[in-house]
Amino acid sequence: MRISLTAQGLLDRRRFNAWRSQTRHAMRQAAARAMRTVGREMADSVRHDMRRTFYVRKAAFLKSMRARVYRNRRERFPALYVGSRIPWLGIHEKGGAIGGHMLIPLLPRHQRIGRKAFRRVVENLMRSGNAFFVEKNGKTILMAENIRENDRVLARFKRGERLRTGQKRLRRGQEIPVAVLVDSVRLRKRFNLESTVRRKLPRLAKAIREELRK
């Protein structure tokens, strides 16, 4: 007896492969949509934590935290990235030490000066011959005299000195602390990006399931 079998539906290898490819594509699309939605929520949560733990003057610092979905490689499922374009932000997430000779500006709390602006201050003081180091209580302090030529350069440091000493007016020729020279700086952990993202993982899993049902 001769029996002839015909494969139909998903038993047909070509149809099965086509169905598998379409299903995989649909799953990738659904996962990517869910990751985009929940990824934005994750980035917002991290920005909220950063806003609580950092004194932020520039919005660009918070905006640097972003979520991005990588989905270009068809042989792999999408991947969700949550991070910052600022390379040194990671040390605030984990804590650690930075080594090397560094000048730390002596400014009042919640006042900041950018790296380039501080460099210009030091260069201007050195150019005018009004920059010198002194030893105080075991620390090496960069000082400058309160002279008319450097009024604008020293404005924020003079304000800091008035706040520290309670003086209403600084006399001409008075020595103003500008920065302290250190060999290393230890930074404590300021926020926990991983923990914030992990708290959102159940939300991401639910969003993916909902997208798959559509």
C-alpha cells in the first residue's frame, strides 16, 4: 500500500518559516514600543533622583540622562539603554576616588564655577602676578590679593570670603582664598541608577505583554 502525505498549514516548512519570521518581527516591534514608552519613564525617574541629590543649575545636566532603544540588528531582540552622555557621571552613581594634583575652588555652598571659567580665573591671576600658594592648617591654598585689577576676576571669591568671615567689606590688599590644592578627591555615592531602573522592570514586562496582545 502506498500512502501519500501532504503538509498543509504550519506543517508546511515554508509557511512555518514565514509564520515564524512574521511572529518574531511582531514580537520585536511590540518589545521596542514598550521599551520606548517605559524607557522614558525610567529616565524621568532617574532625573528625579538626580534632582534630589544634586544641586543642578544647568538643565543640560539632567537632560543628559536619556533612554534609547537599540533595534537595528534583526537577529536580536531590542535592547533598552538608560544612561547619560556625561562620561564622568558614573562615579557619582558608584562613588570612588579621583587622583592627581587638583585645584578645588573655594566657593560658598551651592555656588558653582565651570572648569573653563575657573581656568580663566587662575590664568588671569597668574598673568597679573597675583597668584601664590600658602600653607594653612596642613593645606596648600591658592591665594590672591584684593587689588583693583582683579576685582572682576575675584568677585565670586570675595563674596565667598565675606560669607565665611562675616565681613561686610574687604580691604584692599587683603588675601583672598581662591582654591585648595589636593592630591585626590573621594566622591561619595550620590544616587542609584540601577535601583531606579530595576524598580521599573515589572512595569516594562507588563507593557511588553500588553503590546504583544494587540
